Amino acid sequence: MITFQEEPFAKFFKDGQALFVQHHKELALNQEKIEMEMDEQKYQALEDAKILFVLTVRDQGYLIGYLVAFIMPHMHYKSAGLMALTDMYFIRPLSRRGAGARMFIEFEKRMKARGVVQIMTSCKKHQDHSQLLEKLGWNNTDFTFTKVLI
Amino acid sequence: MTTQERLLSLIDRETGKAATLESTFDDLGLDSLDLVSLLQAVDEEFGGNVLDKITDIHAVGDILKAIK
């Protein structure tokens, strides 16, 4: 039985180590130049500041995916209300049958319940979820560009 | 035609798979996009806002419960 729940960062970080490696291998760009090293202290500080949101996906209690987001008023629209920006999301390949859609719907519900006025996310060009996100009512509004300088 | 028959027929039409009430989405080989498309089709035909209940829906029988 797959369940979705919000969890404290520390528990998620402890259980997520193997998935983070899998996630990085599958999706991260420029891996030969930029190593994965999650900043545990900074994430914890964001949680302490009530900015961090961690939604976990578990199957029989075993962590199979996650969606992490930052929730705060947008720097350009201070009085517009809370906005959420996803930091990362992942479902392990073995468990993907519909779990991603469920996770995004769960994320949206929980953001609505918190009074968040806008949610923002992105996906990689080599792992394009545009069709799914658009079916779920998201609008494709931006392009992101990256240039490695080392 | 009963609701159950209409639902199974819709699933057949949308996915090309012959489902039973016990069939899970995994059994039907649906990915996230397929699943959302199917539940949107169910919502269009039966109402019930099934897509919104997606986290509680794991098998075809759960859809039937949600639209009844």
C-alpha cells in the first residue's frame, strides 16, 4: 500500500540516502564536474524557518519517492501570499506506475490546504514530464538555461 | 448496461486492456500519464471527481466505489 505523508527532514534524510544516489545518477547534469553533496544543515535550517516542505511516498513503510519544496512569500510578490517551489522530486523506477501523478496531486492538495496561492516546478529535458503536468492543470511558463563554468 | 459494465468498457476503450474489478493499474501497465488520462475520462463520463481521489485508488474496483 502506497502512502503519502509529510515528514520531518531528519527522518527523510536518514531514510533517503540510497534514493538520493539513484536520483542523482538518473537526473543530475554535469555529474563528472559537480558532485552531489546535500547540505543537511541548510535543509534543517529551512525546516526550522518553516520554509521546507517534505512529502514522502512510502510502500509498506519503505521510502520509494519524495517531493521537496520551499514555501514562502515570493521575493517579487511579497504580499501575494505563500508560493511553493519544488526543490526536487523523485519516484524510484520500480514504483513509477502512477505514483508520480499521485504525488503531484497530493502536493497540490496539501498546498491548497496551507493557503499557498501558486505552485511552481520544473522537469529535465531528458526526463520530460510536461505532458503529465499539463494534464494535471499546470502551465508551462518558463525555460531554464544552464551553463557550466568550470 | 450497469455502471460496472460501462466502466470496464471505458477502460477497454481508453487503455486497450480488458480489466476486471481486481485489476490494479500496475496490472494494466499504466504509467502516470495513462492513469491521469483514464481518470479524466472517467470523470467526464461518470462525474465523481475521481482524479482528485487518485491517492485512494489502486484498482479498478476503487474507481467503481468512487463513482457510485
